[in-house]
Amino acid sequence: MEKKVTKPAKLKIRKGDLVKVIAGDSKGTQGKVVEVIIEKNRAVVEGANMVSKHTKPNAANPNGGIVKQEAAIHISNLALVEPKTGKTTRVGRKLNDAGKLVRVSKKSGEEIK
């Protein structure tokens, strides 16, 4: 029996977006999206969901030890921050004048760059 391959969902948050964490231990934290993991519906946000990672000594870190770093957060726990108002908004998609599909803020209706 063949394994069914599902197409990943179209995510509304991209690398470089300013987002706010709306659920979880880091609730209320704002930061830029460093990386989006499409296959797992997760994103890594600067300064949010910090975890302690135990590292062995290596060339970069000769002593080893415990390093604090960001872990991935599920996309559903993030909300996009509108650049003008600074408030969170949902994201829609619309065809613009040039016939290109662009992301649009649900609150203001403005295009998200």
C-alpha cells in the first residue's frame, strides 16, 4: 500500500513578519519570524519559546554547557501584527490590480508587504 502524500497548507505567516504570540508560555511576546517550517505548520520567533539546550564541547563552544535558544511554535498560536496600528490582525488573500494574489489585513483591508 502506497503512503499518501498530502500537500502542505498555505500558511499566512512568512519569514520576516512581525508576529505576536497569542497562546502558550510565551503569550504576549512580539518578535520577527526567523524561520517557517511548512511541513510541521510551525515557525521560529525571535525571543519567544526559549528552551535550554545542553551542548557537548565543540569547536564553536569549547566548554559546552547549556545554551538558551528559540524553539518552534505552532502557527495557530501566532497572530500577525499590523505595521501601521501595531495591533494583531488576521490575514486574507486578494487579487490586486496587477492580477497577483497578495496578503491583506482583515482589520484595515490594506495589503501586507
